[in-house]
Amino acid sequence: MAARSLEIGPAGMLAARTIEILRVERGLGQRQLAERCSALGRPVSNTMLSRIELAKRRCDIDDLVAIADALQVSPLVLLHGLGVA
């Protein structure tokens, strides 16, 4: 059986865009956000973060939680976008 491609779905696309928006709003570069994630115990490289933001890499749940913590938002904000109160 051939391995199937793991497409990034609508929630992943929204999370990718929201991560980028929040990172820029906070005045952080990708390297700075990656360092924050790593300091929280989840090693993330700036290349990995770039690929997540460009929706070229799937963001697993551990990455999502670390990125949310580093951005000081709930993981739900990343999943649902900035319209979440």
C-alpha cells in the first residue's frame, strides 16, 4: 500500500496564518519565536517554524501547544483564528 500524502487541511491553514499574524504583531522574528518554544521545552527550529507558517509542514499538537504558549495565547486561538474571544 502506498503512503498517502498528508495534506494540510483548513484548520492547519488557519493555524499557520494565525501563528504568523500573532508573531508579527508581537514583533518577533521566526528565530525568536523558535527560541521561546525551545525554552519552553519543545525544540523548534526557525526553519521548522517557517515551514509551518508557509503551510509546507504539518504542525503537530505538541508544536501547536508550545507555539501557543510562546505567543501567550490559548491553543484554541491558533486553531480557530483571531475571532476567538
